Amino acid sequence: MTHAHPLHVDVEVACLCCLAPQPFHFTSRSDQVVCVKCVHHIGAEKSERRDLEHVQLWAARWAASETAHADYIAETDALLVARDNDLTTLRDQVAELSAVVAGQFTTGIDGVRSLLQSDLIKRAERNTELARRQIDWAMAGLWRIEALHHDSEAQKCSCGRTAGSCAESAAIDPLRQALRDWEKKNVVLLQGGRRHGLPADHPAVLAQRIR
């Protein structure tokens, strides 16, 4: 199977096995678009190991995204504190200069204050949006795996093994509630016509396309 990715340059492309963006350096159109972590997954008899390692991969990425999000929140809080301190200083300067020159410089300082506040808010919004996209990306991967490994009838996993013997189902169990909350929130965003993180093959996305 050939691919259309650039040759002889370093690129980041979604691996056809784990679906995660991975680094590649293609030298031929026939090179496999499978990352080094997934090369040993090729072959139907290796599906059990493949699914388990994919669960572990996406769970790790989700945890990393949560940590990054927490860091962004802490950074944003620090920026807001710094902004408040700067605004307090500027207000004091405005009051002092107004008293001396009857408000001659008020307009100029207010402009500086507005620019400072606008820049800090934009940086916080960019950081928050990046963190939200990273979480959506990780959760979409977990959703695909959960669709293959969840409880079904007769206390069996949907993959056919008993619920207690399915390693993938056990690995994803601690994340199921967070996954459901994320899925519910993003379905609401989808139905409201807003940006969402649901994968293209999610039933809600497919139903929206049919309408």
C-alpha cells in the first residue's frame, strides 16, 4: 500500500496502527505508515497485545494531557496575578500623573493598560485551547478502544472474552467515567454547532452528517 506523504524529510503523521501522530522519515512511497512502536503489532495473531498496548499508549497520553492542562491553568493563574499587579501599578501611575498634569497622560497610560490586559488574556486563551485539543485527541483514541472493549451480555467483554479476563477492559476501567463525561459534553457541543473533539466515526457525528 503506497502513501502520499513527503519523502526524505522528517514529518509527523498519524500511525495507521495506533492512530497517534508519530515521527516518520519516508524514503519510498511504499514505506509502511506504521510507527516503530507498532511494527510488532502487524499480524492478526498479535491483536491482543496490540489492543492492550494501544490502551496503555492512549491512557498515558490522556494523563500527560491532564498534567499539561493543570500546568496551563497554573500558568494562567500566575499571569492573571501578574496582570492584576501591573494594573494596580498603572492605576497608581494614572492617579499620580493626573494630579500633576490634570489628566494630560491618562489616555496614553490607559492604552498601555488595555494592550497589556489584552495580551495576557490572549495568551491564557491560547494555552487553554491547546490543552483542550490535546485532551480531545487523547480521549478520542480511548473512545475507539473502549468501543471494542466494554461489558456486553452474559458478563462478557464485547471482544468475546469474559469481563474479568480482558486486560484491555481492565486497563480502561478507571477512565470510563471520565470518557463518558467527555463524550456527553462533546455531543452537546456538536449538536449546538460548536467545535467538538468527537472522532469522525462517532455515531453522533455520523448522524449529524446524514441530516
